[in-house]
Amino acid sequence: MSDQITSRSENYSQWYQDLVVKADLAENSAVRGCMVIKPNGYAIWEKMQQHLDKMFKDTGHVNAYFPLFIPKSFFSKEASHVEGFAKECAVVTHYRLKNDPNGKGIIVDEDAKLEEELIVRPTSETIIWNTYRGWVQSYRDLPILVNQWANVVRWEMRTRLFLRTTEFLWQEGHTAHATSQEAIEEAQKMLEVYTTFSEDILAIPVLKGTKTANERFAGALDTYCIEALMQDGKALQAGTSHFLGQNFAKAFDVKFTSKEGKQEFVWATSWGVSTRLMGALIMSHSDDDGLVLPPRLAPIQVVIVPIYKNEEQLNLVSEQALKIKKALEAKGVSVKFDSRDTHKPGWKFAEYELKGVPIRIAIGPRDVENGTVEVARRDTKEKNIYQIIDLEIKIEHILNQIQDNIFKKAQARLEASTYHADSWEEFIDILDNKGGFIYAHWDGTTETELKIKEETKATIRCIPLDNKLEEGKCIFTGNPSIQRVVFARAY
């Protein structure tokens, strides 16, 4: 099956596209720029949701749902927000169809024009803050800690499955606070939640930082982010958390009476991650043979494949295999027993390798007699023979090993692909011949930032949170700089 996948060294972009399709994760739909997430892909997204949802609720957040449609006038209330999203909005102008009187199918009923156009949500700050106006009167009503699982639409001209599609799935948190300090702490707390999720569950190491003024979320005073590095040396933004100040509260007149009896505007945050993380997962860990999934995200952690020649052997092997399945499931391991007689074991081995199942167990009649099984790891391709009596402990241990190994491999790659550049020539050489994260001096101006992007397609991914002040000269202008920032070409 892996021969259907272009190798990474030959064409990384095509390798990614091939893998998404061949591993049954997603496919292009009849609607340009939109995708169908197939059951295998959606099962992984569901695992992401489960982990994140628990982390959100453990930090005091609750889920709610807000409308898909947003009145156009809402967007005009926060100037920088509308400027940031205006070119990506899908607009609903009519509410009815009718038969074409000329017999040419269905047409829009020109008499069914909406009094006010509706925007298909690109993000929900405006509709949510209009709603919060009715929820908040007193300091006793704060904080509001709400998350929404939803779909959004941002009209994209160039799309790629999971990484950039016109419609995508995500979660968006929207919180309201009595003080700026509380809101800033919330934004920073959620960045830590995303960091923990990325490193402990996705097994993807990340850099934490803040965005430059030019790269901030439209309407934010500060955007915190985590940045991951893919195998081809390009960066991918893996999560953002925004301190919105009082911009949306002022735009939608959301005030509260403080303990001192004064009327004050509420302080806000928003934060989100999307199905883009599916792309990050694929490009961080997978190889030329298919997906490599960290066990904590794998919908199937262990697959058992029976080896047999006749029905009698199948019955013998199946009985033992089902006992193993039951014992592992009792330990919280997700197990599939593949007893299909339509495919041979070798075909099944290749299928589960392609789909990234972390552990494969093969068991035949001789194994049943000897009380053993063959265990193969997806991450290292190692095969070992284990006693069935020891299997529960061994499998649990191997799953933890795989999770740890996948993370360490990605971390080693990140460290090996992190550079310092002190001149323009050095900067260009690293970009063109190595890729990765480049720590370099920047003079702090948007003008320079945009010129560097125009000339190299590299952007400032973040100003690292652990940055130390360091005097230097901007690699582009030679003007004074007080710190290094992280540049990279990115998805």
C-alpha cells in the first residue's frame, strides 16, 4: 500500500496529499474548497475533542452553542475585526429559491432578499459579545467561561485538506472578566492548556510566544501562540489565545456594576484550535509507509490479526484473540480484532501500518499452543515475541514507550532545526537550504517585517515568551534591536 504514497524526499506536498487520501482521513467534496472528513479521520478528531473538552472543563469552562449566521452590522462595530475578516466572509443575501420560469432549473427568488445580509461565521466574537450584553449586569455575573465546538467558514482561494479549507471544524473559547489582569491570566492559562495538549497528547513539541502587532488576531491587544515545526522545516501555528481587552465590550456595550458601584466595561479573551491540528499530526510524525499516530490519539491502539489456514484454526485462534482483546480493553486499551476472511494477513498488516495503528498483534495456531504472540510496533517497526500471560503489562508499557518515542523524535528534529542568524546572508542560506526556526534580530517595525516576508516568504512566527533581552542589529535594516524573534516559512 505504501507504494501508492509519494515519498517525502521526492515531493513532500504530494506525500501529504497522498497520505490524507490513502489513509482514509479526508477527501475533497463537491463544494470547492470544502472537505469530507471520513470516519477514520473523524475518529482522530473526536479523540482530540475528548482530550481538549476534558481539559477545558477541568479549568472551569462550560460548553454552549451560538448561531451560525451573524448580522452584517455586527461586524462593523469593531473596526479592526471587520478589516481582518472582510475579505474572507461568505454572505447570505436571500432566503428562498424558486423554479426558473424559463424552465432552466432553480433560481434565487429576487423577492426574497434579506433586509440585512447575514455572514456565515468566520469566528464568533461579535455574535457572542452581543449575547453577553444580556448576560452581564453585575460583577457577580463574572467571569463567563464559555467554549463552543463549531464549524466556521473563511473563503479560501488556495486550499489543502485539513491545513486550509473554506469550512473547517474547531473550538472557540470566549470569556468575560472583571479585570484586565484576570483576562490576561485566562489567555495565558489557555495557552498552557494548548501546550500541554500538543506535547502530551499530540506528541508535538512547540514554541510558546506572542504574535507581532501585524500578526495578531483582528481585534486583539495581544495574541499568544504555540508554533510547531513540520518535517519539511516549515512552521505551523498550532493554537492561539487572544487578550481582547475591552474592544468587544465597548463595541457591544457590555458593562457591569463593580463592587464599588461603578459602571465598567468587561475584559475579554478568545482562544481556539481547529482541524488544522490533523495536518500538524500527520506532518509531524508520519513516514513513507503511512500514518504514525501517538497512542493517546489513536482510535485503535492495538489490532489483532489472526493467522490461519482453515476454519478449525480460525476458531482456535479467534478464541484466544478475543480473550486477549477483552483483557486489554479492561485495562482501557482500544482493540480491534480483524477476522475478515476477504483479505490476507499481509494485506491487513499493510493497511494498519498505513493507518497508523500503534501496535499490531499477530497470532496463529502455533502461537496458541506456545502461549505466545508476535507484537509489532508502528513507530520503530520492531517485532518481538511475548508470552500471552505477560501481554497486558507489556502492551501498556509499549504504548507508553511509543508515545514517548514519537515525542522525543519530534523534539530532536525541532532542536536540530533551530538556528541563529546574525546576517541577512546567513538568514537566507538557512531559509533556502535548511528550513526550520531561525532566531534573528528585528528592528520592531511592521514595515521591516512585511519587507522580509515579501522578499523571503518567511514570517515572524512568534516573540518567544522566554525571550531574553539581547542587543543586536536587525538582519534586514541594520537598525538597533533589543531581542531575537523566531522566523520561519509556514503553512
